[in-house]
Amino acid sequence: MSRAFVFPGQGAQTIGMGKALAEAYPAAKAVFDEVDEALGESLSALIWGGDIAELTLTQNAQPALMATSIAALRALEAEGIGMDHCDFVAGHSLGEYSALCAAGALTVADTARLLRTRGLAMQEAVPVGVGAMAAILGLDFDTVTAIAAEAAGDEVCQAANDNDPAQVVISGNKDAVERAMALAKERGAKRALPLPVSAPFHCALMQPAAAVMAEALAGVVISKPMVPIVVNVRAEAVEEPSRIRDLLVAQVTGAVRWRESVQWMERAGVTEYWEIGAGKALSGMIKRIASGAATRAIGSPEDVLAAKAD
């Protein structure tokens, strides 16, 4: 049996996430303390008792979700389940940073600071109201890619997240995204839903943020991960630190190829996927991609103990 640890992206955040883990496991609490110290503020206070609108701000949600994922991993490690219990790691968008941190390629402090920088840079790349994202349900990636290109005109509209066989997210200029939504419905999409995001992620409009991240990533040490990471923009396993650095920059404007990443892991023999951190969104996607896959969500002390018992 081959196993992958996978790490969620933005949208999974909830007030209170990770608190029970921190209360039950000193090693999990230490992660939140380290993130607070790295950022020079009490992000944990926001996560556990703040306002959801503030937590959902990109610059807060990204390090908060990473902290929760690594806290869950530390709890697993405290029960004897570590990185030697998986063969690959992968993460959805910001979750790729969580995966790299989990695999020892990045320190917790560096990961927190990088995600704060990434969140701010992505927010500032495009003025509020100029960009948009939408989920297209019921059409495949190639069809949605063609619709986005047709709708773009002289603006930007791209397939940004290839989540599963019938869910593709598009991103770009607001008017172009709205044109694509209308076209998708004409072409047979079951639904076309605008997403409640503050910026158009993973498209060419994010180029200013990519430049910021290139500079930020140049200033941190990236070690070889303990297990290979299946990266978003290539949908294949990578271990070379310099390549990981380049692909993290490319990820800012590139598509999250999640469906293909899971298919790659399936071909590599992965049969079990543990979603480490907040929510169960990736587990649902994985089951729609790899029909025979077993999934497990690890977000609470109860989840950790159940994993240990099995």
C-alpha cells in the first residue's frame, strides 16, 4: 500500500480550526506559537476566536491553514505516525507550501513568512473589483480551457484550478469571467458559480505577485524534501530544491493541476490519501478522480487517534 499526505488550500478555513489539537498536543501548540512569533502577531488568536471575514483575508488564511496542517502533522508524529508513513506529499495551491514544510524542505517560520508575503502580494496584484474567479461544474478541463480562451477577448480569462473531472475554476478579468460563465452554461455546464475571493488567483494577472515571490523565495533555504512532492504546475513528483523554487514562482500565475496530480500519484501506486489539516474538500475531489482511493481527513485529536488505532 502506498500513501500520500495531502494539504488543503484556501477556502478550508474556519474559526477554531486546530484549537483542539493545540490543547491536546504540546507539539501542535508549538507550531501555532512559532507561526505567531514568525509573523510578529497572534495569528492563533484570530484563528481560534476572531472574525471569519478577517481570517478569510488572503494574507491571514494562507499562513493560518498552513499552521493548522502542520499542527495536525505534529499530533500524528506524537502518536508515532510521521513522514516515514507516506510516499508522496502534495498540496492544493497554498497547500503546496504546507506540503513542503511537512516534508522538511521549508521551516515553519519561513513558510509562515512566505505565505504572508504571498497572500499580500496576490491581494495587491489586482485592484479589488477588477478580477474574479468562478467554478464551472459539469464540463471537463479542455472544454473549460477553450471557453475561457474564447471569452477572454483582449482581457485575461484562464482555467486556474483543474480540481476534478467535473469541476474547473476559471480566473481573470471580471467581465471576461462573466462572459465565460455565460458561455459555459450555453455549452452544457451544470452550474457556473462566482467564487467569494478577493483576487483572481492562478492567472496572468498575478504576474506582479510572481515577481514578489521570486524575490522572497530567493531569500530562503529550500532543502530536499524527505519524500517527493507532486507539484501543482507540473503534476509530477519533484525533489530538486532549485526546481521546487522555480515551480513555486510559476505556481502564482499557473494552473493548479490537481486532477492530473492525483492521477499521477495513482499511476505511481498511491491507494490511500490522508488530508492533513482543515476540512475535507480534497478528499471529495480525490474520490471523484481516483474511484478506488481510500481517503482520511486528519483535523482533530479524534482523527489522529483513529489513524493511530488503524
